Amino acid sequence: KAGVTQTPRYLIKTRGQQVTLSCSPISGHRSVSWYQQTPGQGLQFLFEYFSETQRNKGNFPGRFSGRQFSNSRSEMNVSTLELGDSALYLCASSLGGGEDYGYTFGSGTRLTVV
Amino acid sequence: AQRVTQPEKLLSVFKGAPVELKCNYSYSGSPELFWYVQYSRQRLQLLLRHISRESIKGFTADLNKGETSFHLKKPFAQEEDSAMYYCALSPGNYGQNFVFGPGTRLSVLP
């Protein structure tokens, strides 16, 4: 079966712009989580969506937002980009049930803000 | 606050030697602990989780609640074990909101 697909793989944006990243989960997975990975801060949790609802949220400013569609695909949006937003953004999907920890990661989108 | 620490950024061992990757955590409740691995040019993937008490690729990890540790061990390291290893904590709720440690790069020398 197809894995978690993230698009685009690479992005270069200018400070102040906004960006939208996309994540298609494994078929049947209803939970999608987003992480930011940087050399300085490591992997940090952004938010999780389950059945089109945000179920958990990390400690990121409101410039970071997301949504999930009825087919479980998720998008993440960052507005008013800052240089510090340059990072690898990882998406992970799972079935999302209480006993499920089958967490599958995508390859990530590398965002560079100049 | 939830926190995961991995004291070693880089760990080098010779092939056939035992390896232990350290992980300590701080959390007031009863977390679920995991180890994730990222091989060169591959995606981050789940290695093992403490609730399963399983051994994957010869690796085991025991949750020590008294010492709040979840160290990853393998008795005989192989060159193909060279990778980045991340310890992660989940609050144990229904959500998938992991707290990751900074990672340890394991290098197994021939």
C-alpha cells in the first residue's frame, strides 16, 4: 500500500509570504500529525487532526495552522513566514484509535525561508 | 512539563560490541515510550514501543519508571544498525502527540 505522501518535497519562500504543505495519509488512517524538525530544536509537535478535527496542539504561534479534509488528507499553513520557520516539516499518519500506535512518517517537506 | 533527554549526540561502537542508547524522560503521568530510527536517506520509522515488550532487530528496551529511563540495548551491534535513534514519549491519551528526544547517532565501526 502507498505510504504517507508529502508535497511538495522542497519549497523556497520569502519572508512575509505564506505557504501551504500537503500530506496524504495511508489509506484508512484517520489521524494525521505534523512535526517541525530543525537542527537546533529537533522534532517538535505542531498539531494532530483526527476525523477533520484538531485533537492536539503543540506550542507554536497562531501563524501555524492546519486542517483535515473528509478523505483524511491534511494541509498545514504557515502565514507571515519568518527565517526561523526554515525546517523540515514531517507528517505522520495512524489509524488514530486508542490502542493504535502505528505511526508512519512521510519523507517531509523542506521549507527554506529567505 | 514533558521532556525526553538523550545524553549522547554520537555513539560509536565496534561491530559485535554491545550497545546501549540512553533515554530519560520527565512526565507526571503514565506515558508510553517509543524508539524511532532513521537510517540514511530513509524515513523516520518506529523501532519498538514499551507496551509491546518486543525485540526488533535484536534491540530491546525496558521502561524503568523509578529511574524514568527507557534505554535501548543490543548485545551485538551490526554495521547496518548505524542510524539516528530517537526516543519518544506519548502522554498515553488517544492523541498522537509525541515528544521526541534530540536523537543519538549510532555509528557501528567495522
